[in-house]
Amino acid sequence: MAGDSATKIKAYAVPAVLFSLSMLYQLVLLPRAFPPSHYDVLGLKTYCSMEEVKEAYENLESKWNSGLEIPTTTEFIKIRYAYELLTNPIWKRNYDVFGINEQDVSTSLQPTCCPWFYLLDSSPRKRERKIAWVLDYFIEGFYSHGLQHVLEKLSQQYAGKKFSNIALPLLCTVASDTGDDAFNVITSKEFQSMFQDSKPWLLQVYSSGSNQSAQFANSWKRIAALLNGVANIGMVELGEVHVAAYLSERKPMGRFFFRNGLPSVVAFPSGCKTSDCLIRFEGELSVDAVTDWFAMAVLNLPRIFYYSKESLGPRFLAKSSPHKVKVIFFSKTGERATPAIRQAARDYWNYATFACVLWREEEFSVWWNTFEVESAPAVVFLKDPGLKPLVYHGSVNDSWFLDVLEQNKQQGIFEHYFIFGPLARNSRLHSVVTGAHRIAE
């Protein structure tokens, strides 16, 4: 009996300690670290009007100016931060509805109460996995309050100075209206009928007053261009509250939020017409990352791998089926192949195999002597060792490339050479094509 009691105590010791730490964090450390909301900083009720915010700040300001109260640097920064955020109509809307803090997107991630008690009724193996999850959750809680770091940085910057010497405003407004760069903006009415098309959808949820959204505008245009023809692209402004809420996540208490702030990117795969099957992008917001994620997670397209001058021969050319045409893309930037090219790699896998090479000027002689490639971007079509490669220098138009593959597939001449049509008039390409024709004959 004594042994059983000791075993039970040992089994429940870790969950009990974690539960105690969670209570300490939730009830003591977290409230001291930062008030529950910006409204609390000003002593106001949540969701009060901007007029009430201004009035509360003016009352505090009059006390400071009269000398009745002298705020510390940290106190002033918190109050001023809350005032500037809550008197900007767009920022206030974003904060009230979705908990988004424009100046630090990580603050939209508020920790919720963790059900520590669910650890108790578990087998030892399950308990180990659950404890690992709880520890991850507990650690995440300490780092989810990005706003605290912003305030600490400002406090350190103005340490030792009077509050009257702090440069204002604290928060940066958008240099230009994000709406100027918006296109194919979807309203609530349009959202209801947009799934009639069989193509998948890629949507960006943005705010017209968001610095992050403005900075992402050019990247979004590039993403839209790369996905042209394979997906529908749309944008949803946060002011379309019903649509934005539909695309958001929900906290346990029911509040809508975007885990990584704005802009937020979501996708509806082909055939998906509800939020139950949408896919959220969780990575770094870059052209390459978003298009690669969409190509793989939504379109189920293969990656076209990059090879070096050392690995191209043994890992690609030697392992490719002899009856397949080898298509090699040379790139200066290292960007992944476009979704259209990757779709071609999937659709024509019986006839061709694909690779990418990052162009380096110091390797010019290698690629010139091997394929007669003199610069990038370029694409090489290689059939048999006895045939000269067909080389096209310049950016590859997706529609032209697909036409070339389809024409040659239908005419059954993959076994001999490629027909380039009008592009063969390119002097560099023409000489290579002519040479290939002679060898094939």
C-alpha cells in the first residue's frame, strides 16, 4: 500500500507543480507584467468611444501639467501608447474586434487558461506527451506578450528622462493608404458567391491603416502574378467584419483573432467552400514562402529542386529516365519555380523531368561548356547525350512554356527534338535548334 501511494504521489507531482506555476503566472506575474487592456491603462470601460478616450487622457494631462501628479517614464509611455492606439479609428477597430495591436502583431496572441487538470487521468506514456505540450504552452505564454517588449524598449530608450522629453507620437502611422494598392477586394456580398469557380482561392486579410499590410503590398502583387491562371486571388479589408471574422480563428471564450496579426493569408482549396477546410499560412510573409506553401499545401504540386554543378550530374541527369527530356532552369535569384511550371512538372512527368540551378558568374565556363548557357535566366532542354541541348535565354513565359510541352507531347517528337515555333527566331536559340535538327536527322 505504501508503495502504491508513493507511486501515485510521484505520478502527480509534476502536474501539481505545473498547475501551481500556471496559477502563479496567471494570477500574479501576468497582471503585473501588463494590464489586461489599453482601456484599463486609461481607467476606462472596454470599447468606450474615442471621445471618452480623449477626455480621459486630457484629464491626466492636466494633472501632469499642474504638477499634481508626475508619471514615471514607464507609466507615461503606457498611457500615451494606449491613447494613440485608441484614438486612431482603424487601429481602435482592429483592436476592439480582433485584439490586433498594429505596432506589434504578436500581441494578438493572448494566452488562454490551460486545462492542467487533464494531465491527471492519463497513462504514463500519454502523460509524458501531454507534459511536453504543457511545457511548450507555458513557455509560449511568457513570450506571447510582444507589447511588453515594445514598452520595455521605449522605457530603456528614455530611461532617466522626464516624461515631457519623450518624443511624440510614439506610434507610426501608415505613410500611404494601403487601399491604394488593394485589388480584387471582396465584400460580404461578393464573398457569398465567389466559390462558384472551381479554382482554389488565396485571400489576404488586411487593414487599410496597417503598416504591415502596406509593406506587404508589393509582395502580394508579385504573388498574384505568379499564381495567375492557377488560382483566384482576393483581398478582404478588416472593415468587412463579417467576412474577416469568418476567416479568423476563435479563442476559447469566443473572441475572433488572427494568430500572427495582419496581414493574414488563407487559402480555400478547390472544392472547399467553408472555413472548416480552409488552410492558414503560418510562415514568413515572403513571395517565395507563400507561393511555395500554396503550391504544395493547396495545389499539391511537386517541388523542383535546385542542384549545384557538382550534384546536377549524379543526382539529376544520371537518375532521370533516359526516355525523358531534361528541363533545367537557370535562375539568378534562387526563387522556386512558379506554380505553373510545377504544375507542368506534374502533368508531364511521363515525358519530362525538371531541375533548377542557381546561376553564379564564377561558374560561367562550366555551364557554357556543358550546355552553352551564357547567362540567367535561361532554360535548357536536353534529350540524349548525342544531341545538342536546346537553350532559351531570358525569362520564361509560363503560357509559352506549357504550349511547347503540349505541342511536342501531342506530336510525339519528344524522342527527337523540341519545336519552339516563333521563339526559334531568337538568334541564340535558332543556332542551337538548327544544330539539334541536323543531329536528329
